[in-house]
Amino acid sequence: MFKKALLAAAVCGLISAPAFAADSVKIGFVTTLTTGAAVIGNDMKNAVDLAMEHIGSKMGDLDVEMIFEDDGFKPEIGKQKTDKLVKSDDVDFVAGFIWSHVLLASRKSALDAGKFLISSNAGPSQIAGKLCHENFFSTSWQNDQTPMAMGEVLNRNGVKNLYIMAPNYAAGKNMSAGVERTFNGTIVGKDLTKWGKDAQLDFSAELAKVKSSGAEALFVFYPGKAGGAFIKQYQQSGLSESTKLYTVFTVDAISLPKLQAGKLEGVLGSLATQFWSPDLDNAQNKKFVSSFKEKYGTYPSFYAAQSYDTVFLIKSAVEAVNGDLSNMNGMRAAMEKADYPSVRGPYSYGKNHFPIQNFYLREAVVDADGNWTTKIVDTIYENHQDTYVSECPL
């Protein structure tokens, strides 16, 4: 009878035990921490570290373990690191990803393993469309959206002819396609330059072509180190006197301090479009920007803003199911609501799990302390949804 009582007690204990055994949330974050592109990856890592501080490294009652991996700016390495995270580390979420070609190479490793995949930056058209997946979410944008907003700016400013420059990879092609989709004038020339670990940083030949084309405006997309190199050469070429510069993901909190140190004042007044800006007036953004500046001594970039949001999106999912990480449906439903304090303010998700959000026109300016930054001067799109959502089979 005693043994039966013990067995009954054990069975009752099993029945009353929680449906999950996790004592922590494991998140793998893939970004670029070496090569010249590490300037972006480190900004993202800094934002994730700050978010972890702000949440006390806890999501509900669970501790959070963050595992950073370096993709080396190469798709094959990004896939290897994603494989490691899902197989060896058995993470619950895979996040990060600066580059579209790295994300595209890594997506199946995460999704086929039954993990949630959160892109903190890359937004290739394929994943927004035919390759959409119920367990994929973005905290950034679809690649085409930001340049589409810039096309509208060009139209409003009466630009009739335009030259385009971008790196030759998935995102560069999406950026070009985006501005071409909305710009009503004539594209008088386009150059897609070499990208990757040995990316082209000498743009003298292309700038000469821009000058000879007679274009009244130049649209460029050059993230990270390439952006600073381009801006410097653009100013030195004298093109600023005849061809106005419009950019996306080029003039930002990463490039501006270096441009200021180099006294490249020609960038001040240049216009860029973006979903976020450090001067957005909401409580979460004010806390994020002030804390980031205090901790790291610089303004955060949009890469940082998206990475910070990634942590809070995941937190909303984990807490919605009271830490039951086996409840994938519950976590997915929670993330689909976007019910967390985003630095961009409230937004929603489309069926492809890309944000439906505002896009703003930002100008490069000098702040009250003499630091170069950006400020919002206009709203170009309100609650904008990407164009590939109709191709998503979800």
C-alpha cells in the first residue's frame, strides 16, 4: 500500500507539474563582428546588451541566455553559425542578420529546425513573398520600402532624372528596385558595385559617370564602412554642386561621427528616408536613445534600434505563454500582435510578418551639443505595407 501511495503521489506530481521544463530562454544572435562591417554588428550587439540590462536579463520568470555568433560577412559562415545555434546550442530563437544574402542562406537551418527566426535588419523580397514562413518575423522593414519612400520624396522635389548606385547583392538590388518602383522621372544610369568581404570602396569611375550623365540627383545605398567612403569621395568629386544626394542606409549614426571628424560638411542637409529616428517622441525611444548615448557615447543607429526591439518582441512572446516555450502557437500569436513598447511607436504586422509602419524623411543636422545626427522633417508614408505580401501563401 505504501508503494502504491508513493506511485500515486508521483503520478499526481507529474500531472500537476508544468508542461515545460525550461529554466531559461536561449537566443542566438547572428551578426558581423569581424571585417570592416563589424562597425554595424557591434552597434547591434551593443543595443542587445543594453536591452538585456533594461529587462534584467529576464523574460517573465525565465533567465535569458544570449549567444552571439559572427557571420564573417559571408553567407556560408552565417549558415554554419546558424546550424551551430540550432543543433549544438538548441536555442529557442535565432535573431540578428544584417545582410540579405546571409539571411537567405541561413533561413532553412533555423526554420526547418522548428525555431523562430527574427530578422533584426535584412528584409529580402523573397522572404516577404513566396518564402514567407509562419515562424519568421522582422523587426525592421522589407528592403524595397525605404527606397520606395525616397522615390516619393524625389517626385515631391520635382526631380526629373536620376542616377542610381548600390552594391551588387540581394539588398542592393531590392533598394534599386524600390526607388525605381515609385520614382516618376527618368533613370539616366545605374551602377551595382562589387560587394562582400572585399567590397569596392573606390567609386571614382562611377562618380565620373554620374557627372557626365547630367543627372540632377543621385540615389545611393551604401551601408557601413562603404557609406563613409562614398560620402567622402562624393564631396571631393565636386558633384555636390550639381547633383543633389539622396540616400538610404548610408547617412546614419554610424557614418556621421566619422564624417564629422573628417569635416565633410557637404553631408549636412542631405536627405534620407527611414522608419525610425533618434528624435521620435515616445517613452521607449527616449529611454533607448538616452541610455545608449550614456553607455556608449554616441547616438544609436537604426540597426541598434531594430536589435533593441528584437529583444522586446521576443520578451512579449515568452511572457504571453508564461514561459511555456513549447507553446509555439501562443508565442507566434503574441508576436503577431506586436504588443510591446517599440522604439518606433505602435505598429502592426502583415500576414508575412513584416511591419506595417510609418516612413519618414530625415535630414542630417547638428544637434544642440554640436554632434551630427538626423532629425525628422516629414512623414512620407503612414502604415505602409510592403508590395510582396500578396505573394505570401500564409
